[in-house]
Amino acid sequence: MNWKTGFVITAFVACLVPLVSPNYMMTVIIEALIFGLFAMSLDLLVGYTRLYSFGHVAAYGLGAYTSALLLLHFNLPLPIAIILAVAISMAIATPIAWVCTRTHGVSFAMLTLAFAQLGYAILYGFKDFTGGSNGLAGIPRPEGPFGLDFFQSKIGYFYMVLFCLLGSYLLCRALVNSPFGAVLAGIRENEPKTAALGYNTRAYKRIVAIAAYGFGALAGALYAPFAGFASPELFFWLISGTVLIMVIVGGSGTLIGPIIGGVFFLMLENQLSEVTSLWPLIFGSIFIAFVMFAPQGIWGLLTARFTKPPVQPGSDRDGEAARAHS
Amino acid sequence: MPILECTGLTRRFGALVAVDAVDMAVEPGEIRAVIGPNGAGKSTLFNVITGVLAPSAGRARFMDETITGLPVEQVAQKGIARTFQLTHLFPELSARDNARIAAQARLPGRMKLIGGASVIAQSVERAEQALDRLHLSRFADVPANMLSHGDQRLLEIAMAVAQAPRLLMLDEPTQGLSIEETDRAVEILREMLADGDLTVILVEHDMEVVFKLAHRITVLHQGRVIADDVPEKVKANDEVQRAYLGGFE
């Protein structure tokens, strides 16, 4: 099955979900899809460029607060507000990416964390504007443009989120398969070599960081109007860790894996937190199990069953390739 | 007119002068070997020319443009491709993708974010040609880290060739190879260079390789050029014999 068929079937099946799911489940499902989108945006950095951001929550929070403020103060049509929120978040991300991509490895992780904490501090520093610890409540979902109002119902919102998720997936997929994406793979594998070949690696890292911020901000911008409020929790550093775990457990460097990871964890959390308060313990155990026994993640486990392992000349298991090699 | 001209090129590390006022001119189409004992400054010279290290003094001109002071990627964009003394590859990517990323480096559409099918097709074609020139076509789909050490060295050269450079700088291409692998690599290199379309600077320890390939030899000793001549004369040079060759015939 090629990926296009798979995509169409998945999209079709996803469209049928509201028909079979009880209404109370829809809230969780929508939040899960939003988190899947958020996790996928981080995969651009982690899986494709091997830039470990420990502050990706900043993208989410930025998108959420920007859309919340736009909706509260300007009463813009919801889709317009979301698009503007993404654009503004990407603009804010530009200088941040400029600074962070001067570094790599641990320094990159620490810098991204620092910027996320800065955002958290700003929320409390400008209470009049951001609502401080109370956050922003009563975020409306104004209709328009062209009289569109389907997103005012929960089912309608589901379709809007699904559309954003599938569209973002297609965009991200095109990005990582483009000439640009090939350079990202080079940076991931060996950055000094990539520079020696003639690529300005920092420019590529900046662009992918801004793109990751954009998709992360889209997730946040979808969340705030859905929940109806934005609280500083959306900027809390712990979420950066959670989403990183979702990417790794889902299968980094696959785009689909992190979506599955995000959806899987949010659904599981919702189900388990109702029966046990030990949920974080289970979350941690799953993470440890994956890192130790299945570092390729959920998607890696699923696809390994259908694809042949690559030819490995020189390995004892592959005598034919070894002979061809000598 | 020389394609590469170094004048008084110097690099100090504290009190150590690794490259000491090196003058060197390489003509188009020439295969130049840079030899010298360990620590003579050969790799440092490479690093200064390619922008990995900034020079402490002097300059290098490439095709009549000063390249010293440029960052490494801009030097590469001028048309200088290099390999490293320790193999530098993209270990988990296939040989084809390694060469493809190299081939794409100087194509105009290299930064296309979406689409770019023609850029990809063009770089894949160039990559496959480069792999073919280095006799690596049958390993095109094999991840680089699964290749033998000798083929990894050749793959790095294929990547440099795929960049379509005007000047190719090879830092000890036969380093760590067995005698058989070295012979094979030299044969492949000789065949590749037979067209004469490439200018090459070659750092090499193996004198047999040097005398088989080079048109002209520059000998470095403690950072200084002690000889710069055709192979026969370098071989006959007393100072070179004392410093390095130790009676190689």
C-alpha cells in the first residue's frame, strides 16, 4: 500500500469517528488530535534534525495565548484568528530560533527551555494583558469568514482540527522530502560535514525551528478557543517533556509516529486518570520500556512487520550481501 | 594563472606555528601532493584553505578571489570540495543519499522547502554518476555505516566529486586502508583523474600513492615548505630525504 492510499483511508476513517463516538468522548478525541499535531511539530526538530528542544511548550502556549487575545480583543472570525496567531507566533519565533540555532546539543535544549520559561514569566509579568495566573477565560469562537460557523459545534470543531492535522501532516511530509529536508537529514547525521559541503546549516536550522514553532502554535491556537480559556499551564515546562516523550514513544523521525504517540497518550491518560492516581507512574514505565526495548517507537514497531530490513553487507546474517561485497 | 594561490599562509596555535608562511601555487588540471611527516601542518593547511580554521596571517586566493576569512560553506560554494582525514559521512543514510546531499549543495534549488522534484532528480543523477566513477554503484542503497572502511573512504571522495568542484582536496584518501585496498583505491582514483577536468590537492603519507598520482609535490616540514617541485626532483632533494623520505626509492 503506498502512502497516498493509506492517507486517504485514514482520513476517511477519521471522518467517521463522530458517527460512532459518544459525544462526551469527542472532547478527549479533539484534544488528542491537537496534541498529536503538537507532537508532530516537535518531530521536525527532534526526529529530522536531531535538535532536542526542551521548550517546545513555548510554541503551544504562544499560539494559544495569541489566538485567545486576538479573539477576545478583536472578535475576529475564528479561522482568521488562528491563521494570524500562527503567523505572529512564527514572527516571534524568528529571533528565538536565531539565538537557539547558534548552539546544538545540550546548549540548544537549555536555551529552548530558557525561552519557554521566559514566556511563562512574561505571562505573570503582564497580568493586565494575560490575566496572570487566572489566565484568559471566555474565549469566543466568532463565525466567519463567509458565514462559516460549523466550528461552533463540537463535531464541527472536530472536523476543523482534523483538517488542520491532515493538512499539517501533508505540509510536513513535503518539507522533509524536499531538497530542504535532505539537508536536514545531513545536519542530523553530521552537521560539520553538511557545512563542509557548502550548506549554511544555521539557516536551515533556523527555518526548521520556525516551521516547528508554526505547527506547534497552530496546535495551541486550536486548543484555546476549543477549551474556551488559556491558562499559564499551557506554558508550563513539564509539557515540553511530555511531548518529547510522546515523540520518542510514537517513533521520532516518522511524523506519523508522534501523532500516534500524542493521541495514544492523551487518550490513555484520560481513561486511566479516572481509575487511578498512579497514572504518571504508568506513563513513566511506558516511556522506559520503549526507550529500552523499542527505541524505534510505536510506528517503528508497526511498520517493521511489513518492511524488510535493509541489506547489511558484512553482517553475518546476510551472507549474500557479504559475498557481493568482497 | 594558478587556480589556487597561497601567499604567506600562516596558522599559529599559541606558540606553535603549525603552518608557517606557506607559499603555494596550483595550476588548473594539476594533481598536487602535499607531503611531510606527522605534525608537519598538512591537515592544518587544508583546514585554513577550506575555512575550517582562520589563518593567523597570509591569504589564499582561489580563481582570483580571496577565500581566506570566508566561512566553510562559502568556500565550498566557490567550488572547493574536500574529504577529511577521518571519514566524515552521513552514517545512517544510503550511499546514494550521501552523494545526493553533496550533489545538491551547489544547485540553485537546494533550499526548496516544498516540492523541488527536479532538484532532487538532478542531484540523484549526479550522485549516481559520482558513485559510478568511484565504482560504488552496487552499494547505492547500502547505509554508509555498513560499508567497509575502504568503500567509506571512496564514498567520501564520491561525495566530493558529486559537488562538481573545480578543486578537489583529499586528506589522506588511503589512510587506514590495507595494501590491497590502497592499490584498488589508487587505480580508481587514477581512472577518475584521467580526464584531467579536476584539479586536485592530495595529502598523503603513502609515498607510492604520491609518486603514482602527483604531477608536483610540496613538502612541508614543521609548517614550512622545504621543497616544491616535480616528483623526480623532490625525490632527489637532500633536505627532503633527511626530513622525511628516509631513502625512499
